[in-house]
Amino acid sequence: MRTVADVDSWADMPETSYPEQSERHARFWFSYTRIFVPENEAARSCQMAGNTVEYDGRYGEAPEGAYENFQVGVLYLTDEGWRCDGTGTGP
């Protein structure tokens, strides 16, 4: 499995796109692309998301049978540290 993260592409997200619980905190959107090769059919089914596709090689080599999918989320700073309440396939 390989993960490619990005924050720069999300720098201009409108304030209205942030979740309510992140208000009044330092916060930012981030994304990551997961590149993975499932061990078997059951593992493949568990990893599928609405945007999962066969890996096209754009981030470098991967074994045959690799897939990729994309997730986004918001990180925000609380008194206890950085928090992310979950990621999804779109804002």
C-alpha cells in the first residue's frame, strides 16, 4: 500500500465547506490517494469506495492488480491536539 497526501490543492476551500465542529479552530482540508493491492476478493470488496479504479501508474510503479481511491477530510486543532472526524470521497 502507498499513500500520496496533498494539502495545497485544498487551500482555497470556502469557509462554508468546513464541518461545524471545526469552527473557531485552526483547520485545513487535506486529501490522500491510496494505492493498494488486495490479497483476495474479500479484501478487495472491503477496500472499494465509489471512486476506486484500477491504478494507472501516475504516482510510480505498483504491483499488477493495484487499485487506487481518493479520500478528503478536515484536520483541526483542539486543546488535545489535531483531530479529524473522518474522511470521505468528497467535501
